[in-house]
Amino acid sequence: MMDRFDMLMCAVAGYVAVVTLVRLMITRRDEVVGYLRTELERQAAAAAAAEEHDDERDAA
């Protein structure tokens, strides 16, 4: 059987593991959000450039 010290150590280890995992997940989320935001901005710029090119071609 586990005594109080063993239970306390398991609780502390579990807490540290959960906090570490949450921090890693937050960091990864921020990386993914930044990547997606960059991709959306790039796609929006490409769409605007394509629309501008189409407008120039129609005017000519």
C-alpha cells in the first residue's frame, strides 16, 4: 500500500505532468494559429492581386 508520502509524490508528479502538457499545447496552438494567420494573409494578398490583374485585363 502507498503511504501519505507516496500519494503526495504521485499527486505532485501528476500536477507537474499536466502543467507541462498544457504549456506545450498552448505553445503549439500559438504556432499553428500564427502559421494559419500567415497563410490566410498570403492567400488574401494573392486573391487581391489576381483580382487586380483581372481588372487590368478587362480594361485593356
